[in-house]
Amino acid sequence: MRNRWIILAVTVFLAVSMMGAAALEADASPVITARLRAAPVNYSGKCPATIRFNGEINVQGMTTSPLRVQYRFIRSDGAIAPIQTLVFDRNGTKPVHNTWTLGGATLPSYSGWQAIKILYPQDVESNRASFTVKCEPEQPKKPDLVIRSFGLKQWGKCQPNSMIFTFQVTVANIGTAASPKITDKALVQAMDQHGNGWGNGVMLNAIPPGGSQTVLIPVYYLKDDPGHITGAAPHPFRAIADPLKLVDELREDNNMSGVINVDPRGICNQAQVPVREDCISFNPATAQVKFVSNDWKIVDGSHWMFSFGNLKAEAEQALKIIKHYRMNQSCFVGRPDPSFQYMLRSGTAPAGAMAGEDCVSFNPATAEAKFVGGEWKIVDGSHWMFSFGTKEDEARQALAIIKKYGFTKSCFVGRPHASFQYMRK
């Protein structure tokens, strides 16, 4: 009986000892943690995008070596990566990496996460590394023509049917597709920005993406308006790619070069503009001031010539001037809405002076038609005298008349808002 109790006591002691050892071994388990980061956290650009995940697994409190740690990557779309194994010989941290490529036409945006799942020897999950993807729309495959360089190449001859000057232009294709070859229309022009259509254009071959072509553009003598060649000089020329919008491009607002000012007066004589006159004759002796249809007018019989509104005194002053210079022709440029008017005495310029008249002197020899501030004007040096808006031909015709008659004075009745103007020598 005594031996039996001894055996039982030993058995109980061994069982308790084993339980204690197991408890100690459980208390000695290593501490395993994991962290993960997404890079970039927020992506915006061309797709597909690749998000990189950089993390680490850390082990502390190892009691045995080596320690095998098994893990896998899990993510928000439910996909599970293969199981991987790290072997730790001591306490410390080991890096882990993964990537996720996604996004495109069928998935233009996405918000998700990825995490590290430790499977052995413990069940541990890292933080969820969140990220967003926003895809930019894919650029269409189109050409895009631009002026890469633009310059004056050479001078020619200033005579009809001849080239006056030649430009050299380089056109580049900065698009994503080749530009077409169009054989019957110009794909690049060099044009005078005065807006009268003076210039020229040439065709281009097909230009691949990233390619370019250099061409020469000759500009010829302007036979229809020779006065423009020298009278409007210097000329602001600009090169324009695809001026007729024949090519479907990525952009249509980047086809023009900067301006080059070209002055052909060095090789051209001042071109003469033929004078065309439009005059109405009247008798200054019978002309008079009358109140007609609620308006003070200068009339000759039943024909009224000048209107003054309610300004009777200005109408009377204008009639005195007409009679003083014995003006008998009222002439116009650009009827029915004339841009310029002048008076003659039997085909000659009024001459002399009249007491009290209001006149501004100028030199007809140095007067010229110029494009100033967006308008055509007749100027003498820095002083502009007459404005014609966009009517270049009328400005040149008026200048030719001034030079023909040798007018040296521009005179007014009722400035600053003159009701009557005339010119004299």
C-alpha cells in the first residue's frame, strides 16, 4: 500500500512539473509585429499605375533559433498572395515588398489597401496601407504642327513677277501621330499681318511624331497694290502652320510663330498709287445757309452739300470759307460713307489764308500711310492726321490726293468735334 501512494505522488509531481514548463514556454513566445506603407499614397497620371508596398516584419523575445515566420500579402479586392517565409536567426527586423498594378480604361479610379498577414508561428495582421489611383484620359493619337523656327532667308528684286524676299520656316510635329501629306493646298504660310492677304504658302510632306521639315517660302511683288509694298513698311510677317485647318491636330492654338518685321524700302522705290477722284461741282456764288428738315445746311439751289445740325454759326463760317477760296468742287474718297473729304477750286488746291481760320500744318512730302494702333492712318512723323480704320486702299488713295495737290494745311470749323473740314496749300 505504501508503495502505491509513492507512485501516485510521483505521477502527480511529474504532471504538475510538465504543466508548469508548458506555461513557462507559452509565456516565452516571441513578439511578432508587421508594418506596411504604400508609395505613392495618392496616384494621378497615366495608367496602368504601379503602387509599391514597402514593409517590415519585426521579431522580439526569441527563445529558439532559427525562427521561421510565414506570411502573405492580402488586399482590398480579396486577392491573396502566395505564402512566403522569412528565417530569423536573432531578434530584429526584415524588409518585405510587394507591388500592385491597376487602372485603365475600365478602371479609371480606385481606392484600396494592402496588408501583411502573418500565418505562423502566430496569427498577426499589419496595418492596412491605403492608396488611391486616378487615371488621366489617354491622349488621342493625333499630329500637332508648330513653327519651330522662322526667319528671313534672302532678298530678291522689287519688280512685277519677281520674288521680293524669301522666308525659311521649320515646321515640327510635336504630336503623337504623323501629319498627312496634302498635295494641293499649302500647309504652311508666311503672311503680312496687315490683313491684305500679301504672302505665300507651300505644301509639306508627311511629318512623323518628333520630326520636322524645313521649307522656303518666296513672297512676290504685290502687283494689285504696289503702294502697300513701301507705304505700309515695315511689314509684320508671321508664319502659320496648317492655316486652312486641314489637319486634325491635338491643339489648334499653337500654330503661329512670332512676328518678323520686313522693310523692303531698301530695294524698292516708293510705289505710285494712281489717283482716282470723285468730285461734285457747285456754284459758290449761289451757295447759301438754309434751315432744311430741322437741320442747318449749306445748299446750292435744291442740292444740299454740308449738314451742321443745330450749329448755325458753324454753317455760316463754313460758307464764308467756301466763298473766300472760291471752292467749287466737293470731293470724296470712299462714298457712300466717305473716309476722307476735300475741296478744290476748279481742279486746283485752295491757296492763301483767311483770317481766323483754324489750320494745322504738315509736310506732304513726308506724309505717309501707316498701320498704327490697329488702324490705317495718314501720318507725318509722329503726328497722325486722318484715320481710315481697316480701309488701307482708301488711306493710300487719300495720301495720293494730298501729294498730288500739295496740300500743306488741314483746316477745321468747330473743333474738337469739327462740323466742316477742308485742306489748302
